[in-house]
Amino acid sequence: MDTSDIGQEWTVLCSEVLTGMREWRGQHPTATLNEIEATLDDRLSRLRAKMLQDLALASRATQWKEQARENWPVCPHCQEPLDIFILPIFDK
């Protein structure tokens, strides 16, 4: 698995969270702890989602369609191999 290009956007998103929170706090000097926490959680959730997406898509498991059909993931209900056209998110 090649991980050399994973996270190229992470630094930018981290910086946006930090500066965004600093600016938000300046604009909301009387914010409660709950408001600060909700705002921070919202901003961090975007970074977390991007990191999770990048790491998951870098997995060898996303390239299952290149393997023999008997090695493809199966439907949890009918146990039949999944077809490529059913899961277009794996096509790049």
C-alpha cells in the first residue's frame, strides 16, 4: 500500500481549524463551554472525516475488483460476490 500521498490536505485543514477557532473565539468572547465545545467538535469532525476517508481509500481492500472474483467481498445477506456496478464508489 502506497501511503506517500496520504494526508496532503491534512495540514491545511489543521491550520483552518486552529485559525478558525481563534477567530471564532475572538468573535464570541462570552461563549459558554458548551458552545466552544460544539464549535470545536464541528470543525474537528471535518478534519477527522477527511483523514478517515484518505486512510480507508489507501487500503488494499479498496482494490478488490482487481482480484479474482472468488476473492471479492460478498453480500452479507446472500453471500454472492459483489458486482462492480453495484458499488461505483470504488471506481476511480
